[in-house]
Amino acid sequence: MHMDIQLAIICGLTFVIHLIGTLAYAVRIAGVRTRRIAMSFALFNILVLVSRTSNSFQGPFLAKRIEDNINHGINQGLLTDFRWLLLSATLATVVGAFLIPTFQRIFSNAVQHFQQHRSMARLLLHGFFKGGISQLKEVVAMPAAANLRKLKMGHGISVWVIFLNIAAVALWTIGVFASLYAGYLKPELRVTSSQLSAVVNGAATIMMFVFIDPNMSVMTDDVVEGKITEPQFRKAIVWLVGSRLVGTLLAQVLLIPAAMTIVAVAEIM
């Protein structure tokens, strides 16, 4: 199973996108611990920009690869490419899960530093040049085994939200991939198919912003107000990270059915 440079770059972009998406959970923990939730998300927007930049390059790179395959009459191997990309999403989620304890400590320090100095330039200078990297070994931590041994459905997190998160992540993961693969299956409709990715991503976005994020926001406020404990909140985060991982695995199963559905819709439009 050969991976060329172009595919490696696209896999790298996919990895970055899903790594940052997973680390977003650490931002909520940092916000709770520092009691600076709004500031935590404001600083996290820097990484969101990195994710969106990666996303803006990922689609064109992958579309160009598909165009080259179509122009050269290559009819094999592209599905394997998509499997590699989805595997990159899964690996990024696993890596992100292990990095959450470390990242939330780093981010808590960043929030406190910004609160004191009110300067993004000074924060970046401190992080990269004035001891921030040298202090990294002091904040490195592995996920607590107790959080895994004592997993229970805590306050504010329901089976319904977990299943919605699985579905939303799966749809969001395959949105662009399925539409581009649909264009490969039906080249004469590839422009229409590529535009239908917005429908798939839109459904995932609705689930995230209407059902999942409000639940997480209420839980975050409840921790700050003392209505639920931080251990309960961390258990909820573990469940959501686990459901995110399951969602990336489900994307492997849904890729072909979703692509064929997009082809069918494109044909009747």
C-alpha cells in the first residue's frame, strides 16, 4: 500500500484538522479551571485558524488528485487513498485524546499569562522563546486511568447526545470525501457532487450547534457554578472524545454509501 508525497500531505492536513477538533475539549477543561471560559475560546481561535487553513488546502489538493486520476484513466487505488485519509482522522483523534491533559495545562498557563499581560505578541514570545518550550516537561501528563475505570453517565450527558456526536462526527468527517469520491464515480456530475458536500456538512453542523454544543455549554457553566464537579465534567469529556473516535471509524463504513447517495441525488437534480 504505497503512499506518495501528495497523499502524505493530504493525510497530514486531515490529521491537523481532527487533532485540533479533538483538543477543543481540552479548552473547555482549561476554561473551567481558570474560570476564564470566554478567554479560553478566544485564544483557541488561533488554532481554529490553523484548522480552517488546513481545511481550505485539503479539498483542492484532494480534488486535484482525483482530476489527475480521471484524466489519466486510473480506475484503481483512489478508494484506498480515502481509507488512508479516514485513518488519519482516527489517529489524530487518538493522539488528541492522549494530549488533552497536557494541552489543557498548557492552555491554562496561556490563559493566565494573557490575563496578566493582555498581549498576544508577548504570549507567543513567551511560548516559543522565553521558556515556554523548556517548561513543557513540567506540564506533560497522561490521561488519568481513574477516568477510564470509573466511567459512568454523569450529570448533563445523555446517551442521546453521545449518539448524536457519533453521527455528527461521522458526517462531518466524510462530507468532503464522499462528495469528491462521488464525483470520481460519476465524472460528468462531479461539479454537482462537490457542491452537495455542503448538505452533508450542514447536517453535521446542525447536530453539533443545535444539540451537542448547547449541552456542553450548560455543563461547563454548571461546573463553574458548582452544580456538578470537575471529575463528573471530565467523565463527560471522556465519553465525548470516545464518541468522536467512534464517529471517525463509522466514517469508514459510511464513505461508499454516502458517495452513492450523493451520486443518486446529483442525477435527479
